[in-house]
Amino acid sequence: MADLRLVVSEAATNAVEAQGAVGARDRIVVRCQVAEDRVLVEVIDHGPGFDPDAVPDLPDVETPERLRHESGLGVALMERIADEVNVESGSDGTTVRLVIRST
């Protein structure tokens, strides 16, 4: 459950920051779907969008290099923790779909 909380928090924080950057007043949508074997969460914003392929790789947490990165690691962190991450982004906003499977 802590993993789910962390990845949803990262996605929601990114959505709030993206909309704030352009002054968007639209609602951020969070949808959840619970099944026996997984939880699917979608976070949808109306920010400026971004290029998911330009997201930096997450440095190993054991290396000093990690300390040089204050931001921009949310997607990489989500990809490390969630079982599936799908990001669709364009000029009208971003949708992040996260799947956490039950163990």
C-alpha cells in the first residue's frame, strides 16, 4: 500500500505543478479502479505537457550522484516502483496511468 501511495503522490504532485506553471484552473482528475489482482490509478491534468522520453534516468540511490537531482525524478521513480506506467502527454495535458499488482 505504501508503494501505491508514493506513486500516486508523485503523479498528483507533478499534475499540480504542471497546471500551476500555466495557471490552469481546470480540475485534476484522479480515477481509481480496484481489481482482485491490481489497482489502476489515472491522474489527468491540463498542464503544458512534456516529452516522456526526455525524462532523466533515476541515479542509483546509493551513489552521491543522486544528491545532485532535486526534481525531475518523479516519472523515473514511478517506473521503478509501479508494475506498469503509461504516460500520454501533449499540449493539452498529461495522463499518467499506474498499475500496482497485488503480491
